[in-house]
Amino acid sequence: MQTRPHVRAVVATGYPWSAFLLAEEIARAYGVPLICDLRDAWTLNPARVWNTGRHRRRERRIFQKSSRVVLATRSMRDEYAALYPELADRFEVIRNGYDPDVRPPPLLVANPRLRLVYTGTFNGHDAPPADSAQSPYYLLLALRQLLAERPRLAEELEVVFAGKTTARELVRELGLEGIVTFLGHRPQDETLALQSGADALLLFVAPANRHVLTGKVFEYVATGRPILAMIPAGTELEELLGEYGNAARAESRDAEGIAGIIRELLEQHRTEGSVRFGDVNELFVQSVSRSGQAAQLARLLEDACHDEPLPV
């Protein structure tokens, strides 16, 4: 560093965790506070990839050197506060969110069939899937149950999966080809248009991932569309969807419960031509936009700049 521009703080986001190691060196070189931002948990990640002694030592050291540690969910903050109680006062929460500038304009939805859309990746290869697997298995069981009750279900319902999936063979085995459509990976503009044009959006969280607050939910709430969430109970995600207002929840593995919600949607679509679970809380939707998050981060940075910096 041959020149020393005016730097008041260093901010680094992980993953990759190596970004924090470099940021620590830069903050020390400039003698300014370090702020580390974790969009996913490090050693507490449910995938348990980094749950090793070496990673735990590095994590503790980085947190000790940081003026603030920004976490994506309250549950992450609570878990890290329990793991490092002496550092709890420096843990802050700024959730993920959505960018209003890239959203397509609202659509007047008038699909001839009830259209349920999921945009994202599935990684569950087994049937039934592991507790940590992101899989549509129980939704497909619910669809098979509905098909047995309503032989002409394909005339009433379309389920669209846009993204990487391992479910094609299971769909064939269950006889759901006329109901489930696979679009594969789509560009962002097409993905956002699919979300806005859905009658309702599908959200999946596996039982073992109860502390995950997927970024997808913020894209979904930005549409104002109804959300059918197949997620564990008593989670931060359930609370967030309650704040949103236009969502319904079934347990991740409750095929009967999922089928019951879809029955209600089918009837609503048949009689009214559209569906809803409740009124959208527009103030909440605005609060999780990028502009709202930027204001949070600006306040946090201003406070951190008054902290004692790392020694040079």
C-alpha cells in the first residue's frame, strides 16, 4: 500500500471465510475498526462443513478482532451469543432482502390453471429425503393424493419448478407429468417474472435447517404473491411470513397438510379466479428492501467508526 486513502472502517462479507483473514490484516494496517458480515453461519452452519477445531479457532479470533459482527438472522445471533457469550454485545442482525430496482412491475394474474411456482435448487436425491435435504418429495406426495381424488387435476393445477432439480424421475413414478413442469435454470429476469406471474409461490425448508432464513423469501415477499411455505414450526422464517401476512404454512413432511392447503387454493381459484391467504403488510415489505438494509448498515458503520480500532 503505497498510498493511504482516508479509510474509516473495513467491511468484509463471508463466505468465503478467507475474506475475513485478509480484512483483518487490512484493518490492522490502517488502524481502523473491522466489521465482519456473515450471510451464513460459519462453524455453526447446519451442513457442518466447517465444524472443526481449526475453523473454530479462526472464527473466535476474527470475532474477537471485529468491532461488529453482522449476522443474517436472529437465530444465528442467538446461537453465536451462546457460543461466545463474552462477545455477544458486538453481534448485530441485518437480514437479507430484495432489490426493488430489479423487480418487474406487478402483474394482473389470470392463469387458466392454478399456477404454483418454485424458483431455486433441490438437492435431495433420496426418497424419502434426509432431514437436511431440500426436496419437493412431500409436495409431490400431496399432489399424488390430490390426483387420486381428482382425476382431472391436470386441468386445474400446474406446478412449475425453475432451477436445478433431482425430482424428474419421482414425478414420472407418481404419474404427475401433466401437472409438474420443469423449466431448468433460468436467467434472473425470467425467474423474477415467473415469481410475479404465479398464483402462489412455493417455499421449502428441510426439518434440520430450521434456523435457515433463505434469501428467496425476500424475493417472494417483494411480489406480494401468496406463499405456501413447507417449513418447520416455531422458526424465525415462520414469524417473518406472519409479518408478511399473505402466507400459509405446512410442516415440511406433512403431505396431508400440504394437500389440504392446495385444496383450498384450488377452490378459491375455481370460484374467484385468484387466490390469497391474507392481506400483504406493505410496511413490512418495504422494510426488507435494500434501501432499508442500507440505512441499517449506515447506522452500524457510523457507530463502529467511534470504536477503538485494531492496533497497527
